[in-house]
Amino acid sequence: MRNPLGKRLPRELKKDFKKYAVLLILMIFMIGIASGIYVGNDSMMAAIDESYELYNIEDGHFELKEEATEDLLASMPDNIDIYEQFYYDVVEDIDRDGNDDATVRLFRIRTDINRACVNEGRLPEAEGEIAIDRMHASNNDIRIGDMISCGGSDYEVVGLIALSDYSTLFKKNSDMMFNAVDFDVALVTDEDFDTVDGTLIYQYAYDFRTAPESEAQEKEWSDDLVERIAVIAATGGYTSDKDEAEELADNVDEWTAYLEDIEAQSDELEARGEELEGRQAALEEHYDLVMAGDPEWTAEAQSLQDDAEALQADVDALAAEQDQIDSVIDSLEALEEYDDDTNELTDFVPEYANQAIHFAPDDMGSDKSMMSVLSYVFIGVLAFVFAITTSNTIVNEAAVIGTLRSTGYTRGELLRHYMMLPITVTLLSAVFGNILGYTCFKNVAVSMYYNSYSLMTYKTIWNADAFIETTVIPLILMTVVNFIVIYSKLRLSPLKFLRRDLSTSKRKKAMRLPSISFMGRFRLRILLNNLGGYIVLLFGIAFVMLLLAFAIGLPETLDHYKSQLSDNMISPYQYILKDYKDEDDQYITTSDDSAERFSVTNLVTIDGVYVGEDISVYGFIDDSTYVSLPSEMADDEVYISRPYADKFSLDAGDTITLKERYTDKTYTFKITGIDEYNGALTVFMKNDSFNKTFGNDEDSYSGFLARNTIDDLDQDHVYTVVTREDVMSLATQLDHSMGSMADYLAGVCMIMAVLIMYLLTKIIIEKNAGSISMVKVLGYENREINSLYILLTSIVVVVFAFLTSYLSVAGLKLAFAVMMYSMSGWFDAYISPLGMVKGVAILLAAYAVVAFFDMIRIKRIPLTDALKNVE
């Protein structure tokens, strides 16, 4: 027999259709977004995983200062295969107006390793053709068929590609953020590559011949590999053993010093021999005086004889060392065959540490985790909304429930009845949400990734995780929350339901209220009677304000970062030289009045919140016009930048230890002050101390700081130029990737705020419908009733808005700090007081819309409701 309670469900749904419709829309929207991100994310991740084999992505790469000779390559470790992938970094002029628009990294077409995925068009086949990164082309409105200038040569764009080793466009692996706006990668034909005018970078990719069995083994092999390659390059292939190389270096130093000493002795003996020959000639001129027994010349003759004997003894002693000298010379001559092969390792990036390969998938993984947390929180809030809604329904239908219990209906039957609508709405939301997730929202998620990263093509795949996260878990959350709330209500006896006495409190009298106006006490009583609804409202507002903090705070953070960089750069231009002397051993100089010599190197951290963090160490001349340092500083005393101090919790008086990236050599410094420079994590010291610390020549320097472009430097001497645009690439990319998203997020937050507050205030008004009807019977007008209910809720919303605005800013800063702790670089989240006011204003504007509908709802409550439940 059909359960009669089932007939009530359509009536209940019809009665509260708007409420359930809003809940359905919210849940469909949230589940759809979550499902779309899960499906799009996992589909893209599957494509990335397949790309390792499909495009033969490297196991790592390294760069040498000069092109490796065939003999040097032949002496490289035998567990890897090595592939040339030389490149040029040249200027890209997109509109060919003579102005530099970006930097493009030009490669030959690679067929053996790190192959390209052609997203649109084709690869270059003839001279004058180029294929560029799809993401960069999109950011700069470049299309197939357009002409662009690269390194002074014009090319026709014939293809838009994604290089498998550049899914995110990091110019340097140590950069804080990729930049697909001002940086590009491209492929040209061999003929065009050979004619490029620029500095050729000698990069070599490698593959392990036997794949590592685990990430731990890959790291172990890579750590060993970088040491061996560095030793092989430094010794010209003589050895790959670090200890042997260090012993050899010590021996060469000793041998060289020994030969220099022998040479000095030989020169001294030669000088003494020449002196004796001069004295012998003088003696022969005065031979008669010597024979006559002249005392002076007789003594000179005896002295000459003694000195000659001493000289002969020293010559004999030196001759006795001839075998050792020959042995040392033979040893050094044996090393000469390696001189032409000696080189220097300038960069080494294993695949697992390559940000250009791993940043995108890592970021996608964090997106998925963040989406899980947000969806759980949101579904949890909606579950409580459902629970409160059902609880209010139980209160309104207390007499009916009491009658049903008295006629034999069990708690279980009523529990299942009142849980039916929440579960049904959740199931419908899951069905329609997943349909939208696999269609519309999946495309939105994929488009979001394609608008940020240079990704390969993909195929949509079925996602079991999406089903669990967007269907199973929300259903469990909804079931558990509603079960707890509804079951706690249904535990009361049938008699209490019949008497409409659903209070579980043992208090016999109402709480005594303070002596304030009648209207004030009335509002306070409404607040206390609806405390649970207002608490849920607080959580709903907090959730919306947190999203608004991200929507408003991110653009403000980027703008704040930009303004700080503009006002607080070390110098507008930093010219890094290949060497401080030219081919003629002359100092490289400039006539630019603003130019100032400086030194720079990179070290990495060995402890703290981020091991392996790149730290730039600068050396400045005394009385520098760019950085102010104390006149008296010990060689190990340094200043550090504010971001370095903030990220690693450092202060004056602390000691830091840094190491060279590719060796075990460490350097310890004492912090004597914090510089407010915010551009990077840096260490500042005197240039004299810099040269002593790093074993450079006393007058060595790395380049020039300048306020203007330096025009009188030979470009062949310049390694790179760091400008304001390079330093601001992080903010530029984030602003481009997420700036417009923040506006959309703000709009979505306002819609969510309207819907959530509409639901919660509707519940509060419905719960008090009898009371509102009663005050109408007593003669109160709608305006006065609005002052009781709408004004109270308005005050609560305003208080909650300002309270949660501060909490949301704290949440934003905490989330930002956690994110920055896990990546290279540092800058603080920032939201201005005006931004906080803006967030509150958006929320209050949303509530104004809700309040308008609430006033209409109150106006429609009939006077007869007060008479329906009279005891």
C-alpha cells in the first residue's frame, strides 16, 4: 500500500517552490563548477601524463658556457643520452614598429626530444617561417599569417604550438612566475636558425637510458649527475670523480707553483751567472794588478772564485731535480690535451625541478584541492540551510506530526519523509550539475587553463573522482546534517508535538530582557528566537566575504606590488657582463654618468621554509647611489631584503648560511640590517667583501647599474640586461591571467550573496509568520513590522559584513602566505581599506535586493495566519 505521507511531498514542494528552486540552482551551480573543474582538470592531466612518451619530454637539461667539443660529450656519463637544443634569446617586435615588445627564445625544430604539439597551423618548412607559442600568440593577438620580427628578421607565423618542455613560459627556472605576455618560445628552420644574430646559449637535454624506478631514485641520479657533469666540464673530460678532480686541482696548483719556483730559481741563477761574468771581465782587465798582488783585486779574485763555486753548487742542486721537473712537466703536458675541452656548467635543471614542465600540473592539482574544500564548505552551508528549513517545517507542522505519531507512524517513517526533499534536491542537483560539468563548465575550466598555460590538445575522459566529489560526498553531507537536525526534533514525544511545545530547554520562564523600549525588546526577542538561523547567516556571509576578499584583494595586491617595484627598484637597468675584461685584457667601461659597477651571483638556501630558494647576492661599491649600506661593514656582514626577512622570519643579528647550487660550498653571513627593497629575495654587501668572499680578483665586477640605457657597451660583452619589465613579469602575468577572473568572481559573489541571504531571511520570516500576522492583527502597519524584522536583520547583516570583512582579509593573507611558502619568491597579500569597504558595499547591495523581496513577503502574510494555530 502506498504511503500516504508521499502525497504530502508535492504539496510541500509547491508550497516552498521558490526556496527549493533557489537551493537547487545554487547546488547545480556549485556541483557543475566542481564537476567541470574535476573533469577538465583530470582530462588535461591525462594529456600531460601522455605527453611524456608522446613528445619524449626530457629527463633534464644543462647549459655550458661554451659549446661542448665532441671529446667532452663523449666523456659524459654513460647512463644518459644527450641532445643539443641550443637557443637564442632575441627581441620580438610583434607589430614591427621598431619597439621591443617581448623576448622570444628561438629553437631549431626538435625531432628527437621535447617535440612540439601543433595546436593550429603547421611547423615551419621554408625560410622566413616561424611557429610560436599559442598562449603568447593569444595574449598578444597574433594569428596565423601575421608577420612578426624576431632578432631583427621578419617571419611569417605559420603555426601556433605548445612545446612539451614549456607548458608554462618560465624564462628562467628561478623566476617566481611565468610570463606568457612578454616571453615567447618559437621554432624556425635550420637555415633561419643559423643566421640569427645574437648570443647562442649552449643547452643540452638528456634522457636516462634506464628510467628511474621512483621519484626518489630520479632525484638521487640527478644529484649525482649534476656533480659528475660539473666535474667533467671543468676537467675537460679528464675525470668525473669529484674527489679526483679536487686532488688534481690541488696537484696542478702545486705543480704550477713548483715550476714557477724552479723558473724563479733558474732566473736567479742566470742573473748570478751574468753578474759573475761581468766581474770576471773586470778582473781580466786588471789582470796585472792581480798578478802584482794588489790587495783589493786579490780579494775580488778570491770572492769571485767562492761565488762561482756557490753558483755551481746551486746549479748542480737544480740539475739534481731535473727528473722531478721532467715528471711535473710531463704531467702538465698530459693534461694539455684536455685544455681545449674544458668548459663550465652554468645551469642544470632536472625534469622533476623544472617549473616550465611542472608548474601547470602542480597548479591544476592545487586547483582541484581548493575546489574540493570550497565545495564541501558550500554544500555544508546549504545542508544546514536545508536542515533549518526542515526544522521550521516541523515546527509549523507540529500538530500534524503529533497526530501522525499518535496514529502509529514511527519516528523512522517521519524521518525518512522529511529527509526526502533535501536528498531529492541534492540528487537532482548532482545529475544536472554533472551534466553541466561535462559540457558547459568543463569547457570553462579547460578554457581557464588554456588561457594561462601552453598546453597540448586533450580528450575528455570519464572521472570517477568527480562522481565521488560532486555526488557521493554532497549526498552524504546533506544526509548526515539533516539526519542529525531532524532526528533531534523528532525525539520529542507526540504530546509535546500536539501542544506545539518543541523546546528542549528546561527553562520555565523566558529570558529576562534589559529595560529598553518595547520595540527594542521585541527585536531582541526575535534575535534570540532565531539565533540558529542568524548563525548560519553568519557562516554564509563569511563564505561570500572570503571569496570577495580574493576577488578584490588579488588585483589590489598586484597593483600594490607594481607600485612598490616602481618606487623601490635597485636600478631601472642592470647590465650583466660576460666578463669584466675584454679580449685585450682591458677593463670594460662606459661613459654613462648614471652607471655604477656592481657584482652579483646566485646562491640557494639550505634550510628554512623553502630549501633551494634562489637568493641573489649583490656587491655594491662604497658610497653607492643605488643602495645605502653602512660605511663600515665586516666581510661577512650583510643586509637582506624585506621579502627575504619576512619569508624566512629573519632579523638583524641572525646568521644565514647559503650554498652554491651545483657544489657543496657554503657561505655564512651575519645580518646587520633589513633593506626595504621588495623586488626579490636578496643579500646586499660591499663589493670588496663580495670579491673576497667568492674568491674573485680584487677589482672584479659583474656589470653596471644604470638609470638609463647604456649605448656604448659592445653587445658581445653583455650577457643579459635586467629591466623593470623583467622584474615585474610576475605581476604582469598574474594580472593578465587572473585580472578579468576577479571581476567575474566579484559578480558571482554578489549573486551567491543574494541567493544565500534570500534563503536565510526567507526562513527567518517564515518561522515568524505567525508572530508577524499577530502584530498585524494588533494594528501594526507594514512599515512598523519592517522596522522590527527587516531592520533587525539589516543591522545583523551590517555587523556580520564588517566583522567578516576583517576575518576574510586575515584568511586571504593566510592563504597567500601558505601559497608563497610553497613556491619561489615572496610578496604579501594586500587589500586596502577602500577595498574592504568595497567588499562590504557589494554584500550590502546584495542584501538591499533581498530586503526588497523580504518586505514584499511580509506584506503578503495574511492576518488569518494568527488564528490558524490558536490553542
